[in-house]
Amino acid sequence: MAEAKKIRIQYFRSAIATPVKHKLIIKGLGFTRLNQVVERVDNESVRGMVKAVPHLVRILES
């Protein structure tokens, strides 16, 4: 079975002064602290979440 492609995302800017919707997206991606790097399956739903908060997260090259 082929392994699903992964995407590495870093939470680099605080969501303190952002709308509640953005805070929920950050939580939904699995971030709990600043500068944290998570690895998620590279699919349309995760890409859409990243696209909604490009000012708070960055995609890392792997």
C-alpha cells in the first residue's frame, strides 16, 4: 500500500488578535504552541485550512 504524501506546517505567528474562526483553524491543524511544526496528510482539506491562515502558518520544505 502506498504511503500518503505528508506536508510539514509551522505555526510562526500568534493568533491572539485574530478572529475566532482563525483560532479554530489553528487548533484544528493540531497546533498548541508557537513555532511548533506538525506533519499532516497532504490533502485538499488541510491545504484549504492552511490557505485560510497564510499569515499565521508556513509550509516547510521537506
